[in-house]
Amino acid sequence: MHIVGGIKLPKSADASDLYMQCNEAISINYQENDKKVVFRKGGIISSSSYFNSFYEKFYTKYTTLSSIYYLLKLEGDFKVTVYREVNGENKKEVISEENFENCQFSDPVKILPINLLQNENAGRIYFEITCSSEQGAFKEAWIATDENKPRDVSLGIIICTFKKEDYIKNTLTRIFQDKLLETKDFKIFVVDNGRTLDEADFNEPKLKLVPNINAGGSGGFTRGLVEALEENVYSHFLLMDDDIELESQCIYRLFSLHEYANFDFAVAGGLLNLQKKYMLYEAGATYNEDSKTRGFAPGSLTAANHNIDLRSSSSLNRLLVEEHIDYGGFWFFSFSKDIVKEIKLPLPLFIKIDDIEFCLRIKDLGNKIVAFPSIAVWHQPASAKNLDWETYYYIRNDLITYTIHYSIEYMDTVEHFTKVILKSLSTFDYNHVEMVIKSFEDYTKGPDFIKNSDPEGLHLNILKLSKSYNSKNEIDKLAGIKLLTRWFKIAAESSLEWSSISRQWKSASKEMTSTTFWQQYLGLKNYSNPK
């Protein structure tokens, strides 16, 4: 028997709909040491939810699995019904229905095996438990198979953090308290860009604290990859942001996907809205897909499965329709060691767009990126942030990424940013204009600007520049004139070197994603300058 995934109970009431559906004859004990569902007669719970549904259509497409079954820890008398739903049909198919009496937690109930459909009728599978005794209880369940896994997986988990101590502690606690994960081969590399974490708190055998310079998310994730690659034992890697709320079962299911995969693909975790926990903000996105219709604007992102309320069956079934995606965010993104061998490491972009650029190289390699339903983390959506300094990295890194992977035209680019600047000036948002101009200016300096820069020092300078103007939405004619004059001067000066700048970025991308470059860039001790 091999466990494919666990059926988890909710941690709190505000996220319960993502785990279980139940009627009024049910109560849930959320205490971690005694978490269970308590039934009165006629009580019904269902695993028809985001985290606990089995997305048959995805498993049969991307894995070798052909049969599964449920194991349930129950106490009392129950009827257990297993259902299948497909997208677009307002009905559910009964796969099996069984009655069980005098169930005890010590002897898990095994449901009849389910033969997975390998055709268009494959859908979403879940169970429903109805209590037929005066009272009863449900503690936990698993999705299992008797099929042997084609490969063993060892996972290097890399978390980049900058002064998010509480988030990190919560994430690590959830991982190390997960009983299923105890059976898996993994190690967590916490890369501490802020150098505020205490090594004494990181004494688990499967845990390593890596102090690092503040080279942003790309620098932190890459430092973790370099550390993990040096150990030469991990078949796959998982990158996770520090400021997430994690459902640890997602990591266990990730193991199963890689173990049973029928070809090498990367897994993009979805982003659940931390402010509205039942909302899926996105599950992957496309990059530059609608450039022909929207006009020129480097790096336009179109989120897949954007803002879906996951509390209804129709929404859950909608996820059965796989959308094309170009990238998955580094809040939860997993890939094989073989991919790293081919495309090497991320670009040194500090933050923003680094995950997109990395994923575009995976796509260029011909590998698939899959946003697998039921694998996601809670995170603050990008729309919740409005920081002027982030504008600098968005635009600069977007220009770099667009240049490397597409063809970027001078007149289109200047026209686009002239419109952006004029619009911001009309609302007297001078700090935003400052960031737009600075990002364009640094892009035109070519790759040597990044290669020879101190990422910590540059970031401090950007933070300072982003606060150059004290007031917002107040007119300052002199500031507006100076910024506009500066913009046209920089734009004009770049025209003569535009083609050369583009070639430099394209040719430097391979060097800047090499281990040798990153060791030098991060100031690692084992770096030796090749002659």
C-alpha cells in the first residue's frame, strides 16, 4: 500500500469550506491534538472541497495511477458513498456505496477500489459519510493505491526569507508536525537574507539555516539551490515564499505527483487569498499572451483561474478544465534536478519577474508547467500591495525578461512608458514616475550594471529614491517638468544603443544563470575565479 495523499480536517473555521462540507448535525473539534468531526445521527460530511477532492482528470493525465481507494478512521455506524463529478454537468455519479457498523479508530475502514477513468469522463472524486448510529466520529482519512511508484523522490525545499520570523516558524511547525511527511525524504534550506534568525532554533536533522546577503528573492532561492545541489542527493526541488500560510498536505501530494509522474513536469501551486481564504486568486498565469490585442506593454500577465470562489461544486469542477500557463509563482513551485541541469539557475533580478523568467526557460526547454488543483498556499495577493519601490523591479526586470525571450522595439517601448509617465504626472504621482525612469535607465545600462552591482546597496538606494517626493496627489510643477525633461533625455540617449543593449542582455543571460557567476555574485567562500 502507498499513500497518495491525506484527507485533512480544517485548522480553523474561516477555512473549513476548503476541507469539508457538512450539515447541521456535525461539529468540528479544531484542537490540533484531538482534531476530529463529531456526528449526531443523520450527520453528513463530504470531502467535496478544494484540498480534499481527488482530481482524477489530472492524475490520469500526468501520472501512471490507474486505481485508488480510501482508508477512513471512523467510530460508530456509517454509510459511505463515493461520487464523481465532471465539469459542466449538473449531476454526480455514484461510484460506490457501502455500510459499516461498529467502526473503531484503531481499525481503519477500507472503501472499495476505484478504477480511474482514462478518458473524457474523468472528473473529480470525493466521498460522503452519513452517520447512522446515535453518535459517531471521523478523525482522518487517506487516499491510497496498491500500485508501486515508478521512482523514489528526494526533495530539497528552499524557503527564502527576509525578516519574516513568525511566518517561517509557523511553516516549519506545520511541516514537521505532519505525520505523513515523516515518511518522506526531504530537507529544508531556510535562506535568511535578513540574517535575523538564530541558528540554535534550526536543529532538526532535516533543516538547515543558510545566512545570506540580501540579494532579494532570486538571490535567496538561488543560494538555496546552490546549497542543495552541492549535497547531490535531491531529485526535485520546491521553492516557497516566506510569507505564506501552508497546508502541509500539499507537499505530501507533491511527492506523489513526482513519484508517479509519467513524464517530467514542473508543478505550480495556486495562490489562495489570505484575506478571503476561500478565494483562489490565481493558479498560474500567461505572459505576453494578449500583446497583439492590448498593444505593446512588456510583461502583461493574465492570471489563470482568477478570483474563483472555491465554496461551490461548480467552481471546483471548473478547475477540471486545464488552462494554458507560462509560469507559476515561487510562492510554491517545484521542478526536477534534470530541469536545473538544462536551464541552470534563476537570473539575478532581486525580486519580481524572476519566477516568470525562470519558467519561460522551462517552457523553452519543452517541459510542461502544471497548476495542479488541490495544491496551493495562502498568500497576500499582489493587488493588496502598493509599494512605489516595487515598481522599479517590476519594470526593470520585465524589460530584461521581455528582451531575452522576445523582440523589443525602441519606439514601442518609449511610447508605452511615455504614456505611463504622463498618466502618473497627471495625478502628481512623482515617486512612481521616478521609479519608472530609474528602471528604464538601469535597463539601458546593460547586464554589466547588475553583474557589477552590490544588490544590498542598490536596493537601499532604490528604497531611498522611491521616497524622493514627500507629498502625493499635490501638484509640483517644477518636479513634473524636471522628471519629464529627464525622461525624454534618457529615452533619446538610449535610441542609438538600443539594438546593442538588447543583444547584451540576450548573450549575458547564460553567464548570469551559471553557478560560477552566482558564487561570485553572492560572495561565497568556495568561489575561485576561473582563469
